[in-house]
Amino acid sequence: MKNEFEPVCGGTETRIDENAPKQIISREITWLYISFFLEREWSERVNDRRCTFKITADEQGSLIAREEKSGVAYAADKQLLNELAQIEQEYGLAANNGIYKVTAGLPPQFQECCYESRHSSGEVLKFTLNNNPGWDWTRKIYISFAEFFDRCGDSSFLPFNYRGEIVDLRLRRKENGMVTLYKARISDGKGHIEKVVFHSKTNAVSEDREKYFDKSAFGEMKRITNDSVLRFYDRYSVLHGLGVKLGGDETQDELIITVKFDSGDRVDIETQQSNEINGLRPLFDELSYCLDTLV
């Protein structure tokens, strides 16, 4: 016999605590539980699966941060606790306090996201909603825990950097009508680079150089791509758009960055959007400076 309280597949169950406050004053988290689903390959630990993080006090009263499935646990530091409290405030999570709203029968990536935090003030923030794997706040919470575990000596939760060695790097910038183009690649064990500067309307060339170079010089470019914000503008990256301003006004200027790795990883960024050009300009300048030392 069917339980009359069992949610119907596709039906939504909603419960709301009208007395739950919609503002949390305290910035000091003393207990936390969060379970959510991340899509795609984030790290060697996480590949299209649910993540569950906890912060609880041990017998001595010390706060321990734990990832549930792996069992990895370390004493929580102030940086992690402060970052989590900041995320609560930045994304206005308290607006969901006291809400339970879950739809039955959804695919795993949309099944419930559970969040509960307790604070030194006695305030409690608790809600359960259909998960959205594109939420920035859950991605930021994951990054905070991954970087915390890395500080403790376990880097296995960090999102992948681009894997392999660079075999092809192309940069193109059009600014105030002038186009600067770099093509650098590894072929037959040798590095080859070309640099051309020309006017976009007249095609008048003001600089045209090429040179062979030692392929080991690409090692510095690899460091730059791994340490940079490149992944936040790469639409195929799990970090795409996280903490950066995408879009902006359409411009006459243009910026293109293409990177190919021997692992098969690749980056293709092409934009005429002002925010993206401004965000990527420091990276472009650093890469072009390195290339100018080769050509």
C-alpha cells in the first residue's frame, strides 16, 4: 500500500518555517553541514558526484572540517571559517532560512542541496532546495574546502590545472586598430615562433619576425597558464565565470588566446566584451612579454 506522505515522482514537497530569521548577524560559524552535487571533473576526488562537507567540534571542543566520503579531516583554520561566513553573506543565503522545497524524481545533479550552519550567537541557518550544479556559492564553498585541505597537505581536492605540456600557443589582440599576433608551437622537437603586428584596416605591417627556440622555454608559459585567471574565462573549465565579470560592452577591440597541450587539454578564448578583455589583459601582457624574449 502506498504511503500517503510519500512524495509523488515529479511532485514538490514544500515546508516553510515562518519564524526562521532572514538575516544572520553572527560571522562566527561553529557547526556546518552541506551536501550538494557538482557536475563534471573537478579533481581526482570529485567527478560528477555529490559532495558532503562538515564542520563539527571534537571532544576537546576543537572544530574539525571533514569531507564525508573520503573521510579526510583536519582542524578547521580561521581562514576557512571566515571564507564560509563571507559566502553566506555575499550570496544572501539567509533568505532561504527555514525553507524545505524539494521535487521528487529529479536526476542526481538536481536532487536536494542541504545546508545548515550554526553560529556562536546561537543563530541557525538551515534550508533544503533542489540543487543547481551551476550555483556559484556551492562552487565557492567547494573551493574553500579544497584550498583548506591543500593548506593541510592534501591537494587532491583542488580543481585540475591544465594537464600536459604546451605544444601550441596563439595570442591575438586588436587594440585601437592595431593587431598583434603571436604563433608559437612545438614541431619535430623544436620550438618555432612568429610575431606580426599590422593595422587592421590597411593591413600595413609594422613588425614581422620569426625564430626557432628551445622548447623548454614553454615551461614558463605553462606556469603562467596554471597560475593565472585563464580558467575563469575558459568556458570548458569548471571554474568558468567564478569570481570574474564576464561580458560587458561590445567593443571594436578583440582578444584571442588559444593554448593546446600534449595531453589533449586545450583553451579557446575569443572575446570582444569589455569586461573580459580587461580581465584577461594582464595575462595577455605576461604571456606576450615571455614570447617577446624568444622572438
